[in-house]
Amino acid sequence: MSPSVITVETKEDVSQDLIINLSPSGVSLRGCIRVPGDKSISHRALMLGALAQGETKIQGLLLGEDPRSTANCFQAMGAEISPLNTELVTVKGIGLGNLQEPLDILNAGNSGTTLRLMLGILASHPDRFFTVTGDDSLRSRPMSRVVKPLQQMGAEIWGRKNNSLAPLAIRGNSLTPIHYHSPIASAQVKSCILLAGLMTEGKTTVTEPALSRDHSERMLRAFGAELSVDPDSKSVTVTGGKTLYGQSVIVPGDISSAAFWLVAGAIVPGAELVVENVGVNPTRTGVLEALAMMGADIQPENQREVAGEPVADLRVRCVGRLKACTITGDIIPRLIDEIPILAVAAVFAEGTTVIKNAEELRVKESDRITVMAQQLTKMGAKITELPDGMEITGGTPLTGADVDSYTDHRIAMSLAIASLNASGKTTIHRAEAASISYPDFVTTLQQICL
């Protein structure tokens, strides 16, 4: 089938409709794909590079809007960052504690990672004043989860709704180390506190109910921080006062971006795809485990380690109907960003898939539980919302419909993959949201459709 069935229309307000219009014979997928650099690692490489002494070289950086927001913020505070590209980005760091007071408000755009991690850094820079904000979506997302532990360390932070919403104002202080028992397993919360702990005198510890992704721990060690992990107690400790030094960082492909193609390859009849150079950090591979439970045929190839992060090529083939499973408990923090696309997989699985303990989805770029349930229901799916997840009864054929991304990049891409197995025409409104994390998503989709 010609890729011309997949088109983009730009409207007068500059929003975009992604139109996928399938012929009665359907579509199949073939090809090798390289996904963008891991977003979590890209953010951290830029931040730690700015805080380090000397030069940091970054290869494979994600060119989405979120890392651009991080780069812009740290440039405004004195770090020298070369133009962003995938080949080589250089960051000339200014050393811990040397960030300058910016002349204007720092804007994190749509990036919760930028804002939450940066708060820990800004709060620990004494005698400087910072104001941070974001777009409409980010200004509605809860910041109290990082503000409260920072206040326990002595931070001075003010904001809307009892200091819980951006814009936020921060007056930097000399912080005191704490042992924080986080009520949620969140890499953003953990990373924020560890970054604040870099400039304290003593040991700062974060204990979580379940282990969240560990990119910060790996990278902090690589840059020279003194850090220890106790897997038994699910605790991480950083010792303040150590100097960070610039490093060479190679960013692997983002497994969250790869997940869209893994599900597409598993549900579209006759599909076979290879997704190359994917980061398979064990704290991020919950999506692979969930798809394995559903019977997906995904084989890792060419397994290797790149700059401290495990990497593999992932081959996926459609070998028949997936089967339902239950996704809950400790696996949730390791696949929280992939739940929208896993919901799509569940729509095409035999039986009822149950997703629970995922209430965090309600405070992402959109309420991903409600939005995915509403939009997939428009296409004919059978979904029941739960307070902390969804029940999805698979097996009902989908029909093309008018759906909306709600300006959420993961919603936009998940609906696009769902439409590959739906009859007729699907129009995804505000599909430009995909560029937040995957600027070439539509181009890649057009290239692999047969």
C-alpha cells in the first residue's frame, strides 16, 4: 500500500491533523528504524554538563522540544551549549554552584523533567533568585511532590496553589541533607533531591516504594559524584561536596519511542520491524516484559553497552493475536510512559487487560487515563476507566474516527498506531504534539508502511 495514505494537514492556527486513510486491504509494516535519543538521558547530559567543570560531549541527543527547553534554561544561566544536533553537542560547564542569576524568567516549555529536576539545582544555589514557568499544560501539573522535600532541606520556593503550581519563584539557599521517604516511585522526584544534595555538606538519601529508572544514578557516577545504591531498601544516597567533571555521553535510542513501533509490529498482520540502538536499561524495560506477557514476539539482537547504558536492536514480528494480561504493582514505574501504547496493544488482545496502580498518568501532559479511554472508545474499543488505570476488553475491530491528542505527544503517537489496525479513515487532531519527543515520527511511519 502506498505511504500516501498517511498525510499531514496544517490548519490556520498552525495545529496539524494527521490523517491515516487505509484501503480495504489494510497496511503492513517493514523496515529498520532508528528512534530518537533517550529523552531522560538527553536532559541529564545537558544538566550535568552545565554543572561540571570542563567540556561535555554528547552524541545522539534527542532534538525534541523538551531537551531544547533544558538547553535554553541552562544557557540563560551561563552554560555554553553548542547548537543542538544528533551528531555532537558540546557543553562548556561552569561548575557546581556557579550558575548565574538569569535576566529573565526560565521557561521549561512542556517539559516536566526540565522543571522538576532544575528545581533541585536552583534551590541549592545560595544568594540567587530564579523564576521558572512552562506552557499551559506544565503550569497545571503538580510540583508539590518536589517542592515539599526541597523545603525540608531548607529551600525557599513560592508558587500558585500553596507553592504547588508554576510559575515558581526560588531563592537559593545552603541546603541541609535529608533522608526522604518518597510516597511514590518517581525518577523525577528522586533526581531532583539527589541534584539538590550535590551541594549539601553530608549525605542525602531517597527511599522509594519501588525502584524507578536509574539514569540519574548512572550519569552522576560517570560525572564524578559519590553515590551509593541499596537495592534491598530501594534507597539511593549522594554525598555532597564532590566536583563533577565533563564527560563524553552517547545517548541510546529512547525505549519509550521504540515502544510505538514494537506495538505496531506486534499487532499489524504480516509486520516485521527492527528498531536499532535502543536503550534497554533494566529500570526502563517494563514495556518489554508487559509485551512478553501478552505474547509479542520481540527478540533482542546485537546486545552491547554504550557509555554505561545497555543497548540492543529489537526485532518484532506479528505472529498472531496478543493475549490479555494484568499490569500492576512494581512494574508500573518501569513502564509508566508506555501505558498509552500498551493500552493500544490491549485493544487488539484476546481477553480483558487490567492496568492498575497507574494514577500518575492523570497528572502527565494530559490525563492519559481519561484521554486514552475516550479517544479509543471513539474508534470502537471497549474500555472502562478505573481511578488508577483501565480495564480493556480486546477483540472488537476498530473503525477510523476523528480523535484528538490533547496536545500530548504520547497520545498522538498511540492513536496513530491504533489507526493502523482500524478500518477506514482516522484523523488525529493536534498531531504536532508528537514533535515534543519524536520530531520524525510521521516521516518514519510513512516510510515503513507498505
